[in-house]
Amino acid sequence: MKPHNPNRVPTDVYLSFVSSLSGNRMTLLAGVIVHVATFLAVAAKTQSLVYVLLSAAALLVFCIRMVIFRRFDRVDKVKLSRAGIERWERILVAAAACTTAILGIGSGYAIFVVRDSFAELACISVTMATMVSVVGRNYGSRLAVDLQTFSCCLPMIVCSLMALDFYRGILSIFLIPFWLTTRAMANGVREFLYENVIAHRQISLIADRFDTALNNMPHGLVMVDPSNRIQVINRKACELLKIGDPDRLKDRDLGAVLRYGARYSFMDASQPELILRQLTQVAEEGLSRTLIHFPESLSLEFSAKRRADGGAVLIFEDVSSRVKAEQKILHMVRFDALTGLPNREYFGHLVQEYLDRHPKRRGPLGFMVLDIDEFKHVNDMRGHITGDHLLCAIAARVKVEAGNAIVGRLMGDQFVIFFPHTKSSEALDAEIRRVHTAIQGNYDVDEVTFLVSLSAGYAVLESNAFAMEEWSIKADLALFESKSRLRGGITGFEHEMDGRYIEQQKLKADLREAVAADALSVAFQPMFKADGTRIECAEALARWVHPEKGAIPPDVFIGLAEEMGIISDITRFILFKACIECVTWPDHIAISVNLSARDLRDNDILAVVSEALSTSGLKASRLHLEITESCLIDEPAAVRAILAELRSHGITIAIDDFGTGFSSLSYLDTLPLDIVKIDRSFVRNIAEDTRRLKLLRGTVNLARELGLKIVIEGVETLEQLALLNKHRSADLVQGYVFSAPVPSKEIGILSQALSRRAAQRRRSKVA
């Protein structure tokens, strides 16, 4: 830095140096008294009037300088520009130079004119002393130093040379290095002070920035010395720990401060030790991060780092929001979002945790699985929101009635309960049945009362035999037994069920092999005109003859295939086989094939049907595809689109088992249908039950109003057939009254026989 150029320093620093020229006014007063007294003494000694005039001049300059100082004091320094500061510098320097010029003139006059030793000594001594004071008083301005030293020394040098005295001349020459030395000293002081002022300003600025950053950072920070005394602590640390003002904590022992916080704030007595242990772990190169939970739902995460001098820096932040989010995520992972019960995985964890806590406890344990009967009908009739509310109500009652048992939700409408140790199997069995009975009954949800029954299966075993998957299978087997017997029943696991389960698993494996090997066969049940004179269509029915067990009922192996996810493979086999066989029949006979819900879950069925038609050469108009209401439950819009696409190619669409569901009537209007196949349950006992006959006729009339063709299934007696014909309730009839399912070749034979019989009747009428 070059202090002689004021433009190189900030304006406010330059102003402070210029302001120093008007400071220390008492020294000016002392100086003028000395100057006046010296001049008066010299005047008295030499009887020279000049020194009296110089005394008066010194007083006058002093007064003028005081006036200038007062005016400078009244100036608004904040509004001063750099040019204004320079102007005031020149005024102040000029006034000061007048004083030194008077001293220089007095000294020169003593040397050249008076030539009195006292006068010379007195004047030169006061002048030299004043020059020395220039360094301490006027260092703030290079111009002041230059002018004052010049105005002091020049008159003495000139007068010494004019006196034509050799020794005085040499002495006057020595004033030049004194002048330059004084000037250099003043400049050095000024430069040193400039540099220190600028450095101080920079340090202060850095300190302010550090303080701002320190006290506005989101983390709490505590810096301690090797003795754990606080050197630095920010405002955030005090706010988080609630330990007072940071200014009062410097040099305090951190442990004492934390214990004070534990005594008078929200911390408990153990938490200060946890925080101090964090610092100790750093010293021992242990873990450097820990999470401490405080009251009022506050969680702070601490980390520390050891410094080179043995001290440490402790940094911590409020992670309450993160902890709450993690807890929420953990809760979402562990608990069912709808009912709030533990999910399957966490339920297993809770059970295992219980067993780990009681490793030596003996006694029977219970495991029960509950399934809400026909819950899907609630969603169908009242909507999923009401269904969810009902699930929550059932879950709440299960939790209350289960008491200290562990309750979880498996999936959908299934719950699971783990019963802890009891004294005897009989007592546990009674408790399980009590809970099952208590949770059944009426539930008031959304201003509707639902009568809810739950089928249950349970297993009671000793704790040393517990294995989650094994118990789950046993309870599921018992549940399956309950559902097959009576809705709302409860069944305990019996060892015979294991055998049946193993047998069922073997049957599944055999079915998979049979489907893969195309070992199934197809039977065809014809659909006759209502008067029995002609076969219009035949339904393709899957058949499976097990090599060891013989014929397996279709409702058994079809259910297994749907459970195993291979029903689409069976559909493909039946579809190709049926189309190929239908080509061999008379042209007026169509073939009908059933589609499952899985077949209609994606667009693959479109390609399968197209391939079956092209491979067999069958016309699309001779293919009927049957669907049931269950196909429409999951994605009705997607199913509707697929059916519309099939129908657009000339394929006939029929709804099978009509009337067995809860919302079948709505499907008649919304689905692209051609045929309604009325379920056999409508036909049963129509001869004895007139109400059933009226229901059948009403359904038939409704379908015909919509332009749909009627097929009635399950017609078994001539009496039923006569009633149907009497009321013209059927376009086609399917049932044992005409024919049981037969092989493909029998369809042609039956058709030919009917044709011959019809021809004979025509000839008889002609004769």
C-alpha cells in the first residue's frame, strides 16, 4: 500500500486520517503557549519587536485554526465526498503550515539578524521539537508533513547560508537529512497505520461474515478446548439445547453448561452424558456420529471432530423432520395403510420377537386366519369406499376382541391373529372360538347395517413346534375346510388336512403335466331348439381323466387351474380343439367356448382366437364365446373393449350363468352381448314353484326387450321343457332332457338323426 495516494484507501479510512489533523487540540494549546512564551522571552532578551509580532501571529493562527476545527466538526462527515475531504485536508494543512512557518521564520531571524545565542537556541529548540511532534500529530497527511517540515527547515537553512558563517552553513546542511528523516518517519507511521487500519477492517469484515455465517447456519456448533471449555458457540446451538445466550457461555465448561440445561430445560439427566460421550468417542477414534432423541419430539444428530490442538468441534442439527419421515416410512412399510394393523411381514416379525422374549416359556400357542365371507359383494353393491370403511370397522373389532394377542392383516379381506401362551390347549381353543364369535355380527357403516360373517381356520401347537410358514399353511388348510363346509364357520387344524393338502399339491402337479402334454379331452353338450328338432350349437367342455384317480370333476380341476394360473393354457387347448372339431360338423352348428377372467385381462386372447380360426378354417360366425360375471369384476372397461373387438369380427358373445351374481342385470345393457344363458338355478322346481317360474319369465322378457337370444341351461325333465315351450321362454335349450355331453363325432350323428326324423314328419304330413 502507498499511503501517499489517498485514492488507494477507502474513503472512510481517508476521512479518519484527515480528521486526525484536527484532533489533540490540547497539545495545540500547549504548543502555542510554548511558542508565544519563547518568542516573548527572546523579545525581552533581544529587545526585538519582531518576536512580539511573531507571538501575536502565533496566537492569531491558533485562533484561526480553532475556528476551522469548529467548522470542520459541524460538517456532516457521512455526506462528504472524496473531493470534499481533500479540500478540508488542504485547509487544515495550510493552517498548520502557517504555525510551522512562523517558527521557521523566528529561528531564521535569530540566526541571520539577531545573532544572539539565547535567541538562536530558544527558537531552534522549539522549532525542532515542533518538527518532531509533526510525526505524531500530522502523520495522517503526507501534504501536512511535507509542508510543515519544509516551512520549518527552509527559513533556517536559507538564513544560515545568508549569514556567511562556515559552521552555520554546515549545520544548516545537516537540517536537510533531519528534514528527510522526519518526513520518512511520518510517512512510515502513516503507511503502517494505513496498513493496520485496512487489515483491521478486513479482519473485522471477515469476523462479521464468520459471525453472520456462524449464527445463521442451520447447524448448532460448539468448539471446545482440550479441557472441554467452550471457545465458540453459535446461536443455533443455544436455541437447540436451550442453554441461554452464547455471549455468556464462553470459557464455560461444556459439561456444566449441558447439566445446567438438563436441570432447567427440556433435557433429561442422561442426555448431557451422551453428548459428552460423543466427544470422548472422537478422542478414542470411535464413532463420530450419534442420534439423540430429546423430549418434545426433538431429535438431534451429533457429529464431532478432534482438532490438532486437542480440542474438538461438535456439530449437531435438528433432524426431527427426517426422523418423523423415517418413522412414517417405517410405519408404512410395517403397517397396513387402511386398517393400521401390522402387515404380513411385520406380523411375522412381531411373533418372532415375542418368541425371542419368552424362549423358556412353555404352553400352547394359537394361530388363526379369518376371511370375510362374500366381501366382494359389498364393494359391488356399495362401492369400494364403503367396503374400506367396513374393513376398518372389522379390523378395529378384531383388535379389541383379540386383547393381548397379536393381530395382522394378511391381504384383501383376510386377517391373522397370534395367541400367546396359555395354560392348556382347551383354554386356548375356547378363547379362539370366543374371539371368532365376538367379531361376527352387525356393523353399522355409512348409515348401512351389514351382517358380517367370517370363516376361520386355526392351529394350536406347542411353542417349540412354531414355524411361521408351516403354521400359516395349517391355518389356511383349516380355513379352506371351514369355507367348504359352512359360511361363517370355524375349524381347527387336524393332521388329516395335511394329507389332503399334500394330495391336492400332487393333483396340481399332475394337472400341470397334463396341460403341458395336451392330455385333456373335450366333450360337447349340444344346444337344441326349444322343440328339440335341431342342434344349433354345442358347448365345448374340458375333461380330465387322471391315470390313477380316473375322471376328475371339471369344477375341481378348473378351480385348480385358475389358482395355478394355467387356465389360459386350458382355454387355448379347448379353443383350438373345438374349432377344429366344429369344422367337421354340419354348417348350421356353431361351437361355444368358455373364457375365464384371466383370459380377458389383456389383449392376448384376440390373437389366440384369431389364430384358432385361421388354423381350423372355421368361420367367425360359427364361434360363440361365453363369459361369466366374474370376468368383469377387476377391469370392466378393458373387458368391454376386448369383447367389442371380438364381436366386430363376427364372433357371438354370450354371458353364462346369468342371474347368479348381484349386478347381472346392468351387464345386459352395457356389454356387447348376443346371447344370455340363464343359469340352471332358475329352472329348478319351476313346475312346483310358480314364483320361480315368474322370475324366469320376467328375466326372459327383459332380455328379449334388449334383442338378446335366450339359452336356458340345466333342463333335465320333460315337465320343465313343456313349461318353457308353453311360455316360449327359450330360443335354445341345453340339458340332459335332450343330451348329455358327448364326443365330437356324436354331434354329427345326432344332427343327422334329427334331420331324418324331421324329414319323416314332413312325409307323414304330406301322406
